[in-house]
Amino acid sequence: MNKPLSLTVLLFTALNICYAQVAIKAKVVDATTNQPVAGVTISVLNSQVNTVSDDNGNFIITANSHKDTIQFTSVGYNAKSIAASSLQEFILLTPSFTNLDEVIVSGSREIQKRTEVPVAINVISKATINETKATRLDMLINKVPGVYMVDLGNEQHEMSVRQPLGTKNLFLYLEDGIPIRTVGDFNHNALIEINQASMERIEVIKGPASSLYGSEAIGGAVNFITQSPSPFLSGKIQAEVGSRGYKRTDFSVSNTYKKLGIYIGGYHANQNQPNDQHNDFNKTAITLRADYNFNDYTKWSTVADYIHYNTDQKGGLDSPHFYNKDYISFYRFTYRKVDAFRFRSTLSREWNDNNKTSLTLLYRHSIIGQNPFYSISNVFTNPLKATGQVNDDAFKSYGAVLQHTSKLKFVNAKFISGISIDYSPATYVAQFIDVDKDASGVYYNYHVRDSLLTSYNVNLLNTAIYTQFEYKPTDKLKLVAAARYDRLDYKFDNHLSPSAFTGAPDAKDYFDHFTPKLGLTYDMGKNTGAYLNYSVGFAPPNITDLYTGVKVPVLKAASYNNYEVGGWLAFAAKKGYAEVSLYKMNGKNEIVSTRLADGSYINQNAGETSHKGVELNVRYAPVTDISFRFASAYAQHRYISYVEQGKNYSGHIMAQAPPLIYNAEITYKPHYLKGFRIAFEMQGMNKYFTDPQNTATYKGFTTFNARAGYTLKSFEVWANCINLSDKVFATVVEKSAFGTSYRPGQLRTINVGVAYNFGKHL
């Protein structure tokens, strides 16, 4: 063959190869959240060609022909293979049930893998949220080991995370890392102010997190991550009804237009029950989020939430009514009303590969109005009369958080540092009411009198500076050291003359605290690792701790030292994983009401407690169709030194502190009926003391729930049965000098719903 002919053949062959190759450009997204997935390995099977998706899920790869198969693999997701000819603009990956390396943000305010964080942290994923179809947040949060959110009816609640069931300010509730209420004005019902329809996931930190988030993050912190905008048009509309008068409608819509992503979602729920049960409520919640990408380095994200809530306050039951399933209410007018608005806007800038900064501006406005049942007292001279109060508690917040991250690549380390300020003027007004009571003990009517019980305002100023240092001396070992300094200033202005009823005289007070943290994680290989953690939590006195008496007590912030060790491992060829945590936490300077020599009471730092336990979380999918989940915690909560109102509880087990809490679930998704699911859940706790004297107990309970659903293309139907056996149980029981009060759990309830989802589908 002559030379010109050889060159012609070579050129022709090269051109054929070039034209035969297929350039593929697409984006990988999570099938449940519609969010980009970074770090996905994209490979052309039977070749050496591969690439990795970038931070925005985008990738470009070249296949030899349209007949090639493209494979997508990523830690935490089920592998997926698609013919090159069938690839579309968006590739949807399904999260793995046994995901050991979930991505979180709560551990350091930065995106990182769960296994790199030396704390006990659990994630309630979007898939779990979608399949549970929870009508209350406790139906989701109680799936976390060591956590029990007490259902008080109609989204009202108490909380327990490494603490007894209760209403103290020992837990911090966050939305995208920002407290949903101001520090110093704690409300144990704060999660009423969460929009359940706009959650992308929930991250639960167990144990003190004050070194990062400040005060009240003692038992734990619950961080609700808002749904991010979808890169394509997507959304849903759904309707649900229940057998006990519950009705709810949800909606969402999201899309991205060039550089601007928009999400809006919310729900309206209402419940109507017979008048003698006094258990009606309604709630409207709406969230709007807008993300604007100026370029690859600068992003602006803004979120606004509005909550309107109105519920009857039912109160507890005595023993005969409780065990006879006679769930009437002795109160026919008590209520709780909430109007809350939150706004925050974050500007983020990546200066280079090693430095980035974010600035968040925030505003809150919350008003809680109540006619509380627990403030009603009988008039002993007239059995048909009682007294009480109506009150309004409100605050506004103006704040900012500035954070900077610096990577020191030459030593494989990173600094995360920030400052925050939160100025929150708060007001409280309470008016006296006369209450009418009938011969059967039902409080049926009230009259507001022209008499102020309480009227004051408090200016709260919380300033803080924090830093966290992360260092990886080896690929397997990561060290973390963090510290935070907080100062909280109170300026109290009493509009009434000081007294035992109206409160303390005008005052200025401040509390400051330094909280350190040390931790490490160690990767042992083969999907096995361990962590150690020492952390400190603190809680300053609340407004009511300081200013409800005749004079302002001298108080310190309560503090807790936590020592913790834990680990995780994958087993059965990665079909299952388990994680365990062991902790010991000591509390001191806890605020208790102490009786003085003259018979009066004053708040003092006189309490010392001990909390220790072990938490276990196991997930296992032996076959594709079946998966198991088991979460449990065994703990002991004890008074070490505790004298309150003249009674010595030292050495006693703390009240409302069940040693054992558990939640387990089995789910069946048959491969021969794609889109169908059915799950059975067990939840319960064992016996606990109902009083601090340890003279009475509640036996605990075990209940069972069932959930089933079917998805066909864009349509979904479901049915949930809560409390399958119609068991009589109490979510919390408390014994006092006035008797034993039972807060009844939900009797058997069936909810059914239908939804239409639009967007991309698997």
C-alpha cells in the first residue's frame, strides 16, 4: 500500500472513531430530595473511561457508542446502570437503606460525612419522611434511638433526649442551623412553629452541642433542614383524612430558572371532635425559599416561614377516666394560639479552594396566646368557682451570624469560626379571669376581669464567638477541638408594682459561659469506625426563673459535662449497619425552687444530677424486598444532690425517666409489585417513677402501627393505622400533691390519603 493511501485509510478510521463516540452531559440528583449528588463515579462498562460528578452533580463522559452501558455508583446510594442511548438530562439515584455515610451539616455547620463527626447524630431522611406520612413530628423523631418526643395532643409536646420527659430548656430546636426561638424565652412547644411539609431531612444531635450552637443544646439539638429548590419543575398536592376528625392538605412546587431556584410548600390541617373532648385544632404553615447562584463561587439563599396555629388545651385525665377510655376534657374553653414568622437570608462566598465565608441575617416574630388549663385553681370557699388567667407571650428578634472556613491543606486541617448576635425584645401580659365550674367538675366558662396579673418587657441580647479546629494527621484519624463563648444580657422592665404575683422589680442581669469540646474519629477500615467525645452544655436561667418572684435571685447558668464513646460498623456484605453510643453526663447548678425559713420560695442553683446510658441503632436489609430497623436506648437518670421546696430527692431516680425506650420497624417492598410498600412499627418504653419521691410508677407501654402505600407513576395512595390494637396508654404520667395526671396516647386511628406528584420519576 502506498503512503498516500495509508494516510487516507488512517484518517478515515480516525474520523469513524470520532463520529462513533458519544459525548454525554447530565446531572445526578437524589430521587427523594431532587438535590444534586456530588462525588458519584460514572463509568463506561467494559472500558477504562470514568469520571466523577462535581459539587452540582454535573458530569461529562464520552462513550464509544450509544450501545454502551453507563454505570453510576456512590457511597450511600444504590448503584444504577443505564444504556447510553437512554440517558436523559437528569439521572436519579435512590438512597440506600443501609447508608453508613449520610451527608450532614449539623456536626460542624459544614457539609460532611456522618462518619467524620465525633458525636452521636442520626438523620431522618426524606425517604423516611415521605413513607411515614406523619401527622405529628413525634412520629418521625421517635425513630431515633434515645429520643422520645411526648405527644400532648395536636402537635403540642414535651421532649426527652438523654434527659427525663419534661418541659425544661435542655433541648435546642434549629431550622437550617438557626434557633427557631430566641435564647432565654424557651417554650417546650416550640416545634409547633415548624412547617412539616417543607422538611428535606431532620438531623438529631444527642448530647451537648453548646460549643457550636450555644445555650440550651444540652440533651440534644434537633435541626430541621429546609427543602432546597429542585433543578427541574416538580411538586405535589395531597389530601388526607382520618377516622377521628383529622383532615389535612399539603402542597409544594419548585423549579430552577437559570440562576434562580424557587421552592414553596406548606400544609393546612384541622381537627374537629365532640365538644366534651375539647380537642379541636387548626394549623396553616407555609415556607418560601429562593436560592440565587451569582456564579460558581457566590450564592444567596433566603427562607421565609409563616405559621398560624390554634388549638384547644385538653389537659390530663385522672385514673378512672383514663383506664375507661373516657377521654373527656374537664376544660371547655382553654386554648393555645401561635402566630410565628421567621425570615433569614444567607450570602455565601468561596474566595478560593481554601477559604469561604457566609453571612446570615435573621428576623423572628412570635406571639403565643393562652388560656392555660394548668393556671386554673379552685376557689375553696365556692366549689362552683375557680380562677385562672389569659396571657400573651411575644418577642421579635434581629440577628446575624458571620462564619468563615479556612482550610490548611499543607497540614490537612481546617478552621471554622464565627460570631453571632441576637437582639430580642420580649413582652408578657397576663390578665385575671373568673372561671365557672359545674357540679361534675367541668370548667365550662370564664370572664376576663379588669385586673392585670403580670405586665413586663425584657430586652434579651445574646452575643457569641465560636471556633472549631479539625485536623487529620492520617487518613484514618480525625481530631476535633471546639470552643464557644456566650454572653446573654437581660434588661427587665416591670410595668406593675413588684409583688409575688406581678414579679420582680426592674433589673439588669447577664450570664456568660465558655464551652469547650474535644473529639476524635478513627476509621478502622472495612466500614468500621469509632469516636470519642468530651463536650459541655449550659442553660442560662429563663425569664420566668429570674423575674417571677418578689426579688431577683442570684443564679448561675446550669452546666453539664458529657463523656461519650461510640462506633459503627457495616455487616453482612454491607446489607446492614449498626451504631452504638455510650455516654455519661453530669449536671450541676441546676435551678430548683428552694424553701426559705420564712416559708417562701426562691430559685437557687442547688441541683446536681447524673445521666448515663447506651444507645443502639441497627438497620438490616437481608434481601432487596425486606428491611429491618431497630432503635433503642437504656439509660439511668438520678438525682445526686437535689433539695426542692423542702424535700430531699438526693439519690432518687428522676421522675418521668423510663430506663428503656425502643422503636422498631419492618418494611416490605415486593419487587414484583413496584411502588407498593407495607410497614409494621413497634414503639414503647418500660416502667418509670411518676414522682421524684419514687413512691409511684407507671408500667410503660408497647404500641404497634401499620403503614401501607402504593405509587403508580405520578399518583400515590396510602393508609396508616396508628395504635393497631387500640391500646390504652399514656404518653406521660405525673404524680403530684393534687393526684396523678395521665396524658392519653392516641387510640386506634386510621388515616387515608392520595397525592399527585409531578416532576421526574424513576
